Amino acid sequence: MIPGRLRPFSYIILSAALFGISAPVSKLLVSDIGPVALAGLLYLGAFLGLGLYRLSRLGKSEESELKRSEVPYLIGSIVSGGVIAPILLMTGIASVTGVASSLLLNLEGVATALIAWMAFKEIVGKRTWSALALMTAAGILLALDTGGGETSGFGAALIVMAMFFWGLDNNLTRKIAGTGPQRIAMLKGLVAGTASLSLAFLLGQAPALGPDVLAALVLGSLSYGISLVLFIVALDSLGSARTGAFFALGPFIGAVVSVPLLGEVPELTMLPAGALMAVGAYLLLTERPTNLHWHPRVVHTHVHDHTGEHGHAHPSAVTGTHSHEHVHEAVLHEHEYDHNEEHQH
């Protein structure tokens, strides 16, 4: 059993690993499936996979009602992270080696943290900034050695742009993470997948039914469906900047997978880059931000359990996660905190 404090970290590590393998596998698929169609299939696969999961007993979860004020965040998340970013990524991957494209995914964590700090005023600790710097340096170091393959500068630029839109998506999703990660992921998968596939048909890139399409759907269910749910769960506990920084482990995993899968063997630069990644992960795990802060009285509805700030009474016994309107009384205190919904200050 994983301790409660470490659970969000286990979620984000698994999420990063699942997403990390998507780059080298997509590199194989994009040679037979157009980039726009592949982007659509990946997100449609996410929707189908999560739909099957939701139908099972394990897939049932408590979710709160999505408020009208939260709809713009959902729409922005779907457009930026479900449509624009994957199309840019799949187009860029077609002309960039598997190792290089995997490592460029590091910039998602950087973009997420910068947008969280600049646009959403999220507190970012010194260790998180140091970890971001180390992980970015590791990505640059490894990108200098792409195993002898040719990398298109334009393709790399498209991947960088994709990381910006996913960073924006992460911060928008953060605003609605408490309403239910499965529903968010399924809506994004259905809408984004349908939109991208429709665009592919209009562009004459309709994929032919076959093993490649099935492989894309399976990859999407894992790397864009399950991975996204785990990411959103971690996001609600750790905040955008810290979750995005830890997610930067994914590109390293993707680069390692590219070695046997694509035959793009990096040289000894893998060792110092791995060391930088390890130090960055250590800094993130050991960061314990605290400060004296004031919480005004709040009345809201979201998914929660009776731990931490949610130790309130019910007319009848309630256990596990559930959703209802509840009150947080005003309080001034100082303690170690994560950037969950009650700590957006």
C-alpha cells in the first residue's frame, strides 16, 4: 500500500511513463497514418478505453457537477491540449528522430510551470525551478546526440509549439480537476478525437482500417486516456508547476524506449543526462513548501474525502470519495501544503 502523501507521485510517474512511450510508438505509426488522423485516433482511443473502464466496477467514481463558470476552462483545455497540441506533435514527429522527439517533450513541464507562475500566480518553489532547469538541461544534452538520424528544425519547432499548448492545457485543466478526472479525460478524448478525425477526412488523410489503426487506438487508451486520468488526479494534489515538472520524467523514458524500438542508439551522453534527471526528481520529491497564509470562508462542491481540510460531519456515516456542497471556515495558518483546491493563493 502506497502512503497517502506519496500516492500523487506514484500516479504522475506512471502517467509520465505511459505518455513517454507514445512518442517512439507514434513515430512508427505516423509513417502509415497521417499526423492529423493519428492525433484523432489517439484521443478517440482514450475515450473508448476509458469508456470500457468506466463500465466496469473499478471505473465507477464520484464526480461533482461541472459549473457554467468552469465550462470555458474545459473548452480551452480540449482545444489547446486535445486538438492543437497533438496535431502539432504528430506532424513534428514525422520529421524528427524518436530520441529527439521524446526529449523535446521535456519542454511541456517548463511551459506548464512558466504559465502557472506568470498567468495563474501559482507559487513555484526554488527546488521546482532547479529541477526544471536540470531536466531541461538533460533534454538538451541528449538531443545533441540523436543516434545519427536527421532531425528537421521545422519539425522540432512544431513539437516545441505543441509543448506550449499542452502547458496551457495543464493549467486550464487544473481549474476543473476536482470535478472528476475520468469525465474530463473522456470528454477531451471524444471531442478532440472526433474533431481531428473529421479534419483528417476533409484533408484526404482518412486512415485505412487495419492493424495500425487498432494499434493507435490501444496506444491512445494507455498514453492519452489512463495517463491523462492519473495526471489529473496528481494535478489536483500537487499543482500545475510541480506536476508538470515531475511529468518531465516521461521524455527520458521515451528516449530509453526509442533505443530498442527504433534503433536510435545514443552514446555516453545518456549517462550524465540520466544523472541530471535523477537529481531533478530528488529535488521535486524533497520540496516541502510552507508559508503563513489566510483562507477566507469558502462554500463549494467538488470530489473529496474526509482527510486534511475535509474533516467535516455528515448526518449519516460517509466513507471514501464523494461530492457535495460543503463549507471551509476562514482560517489563518502556516503548514506544509500542496497546491490543491484549498491552496490556490
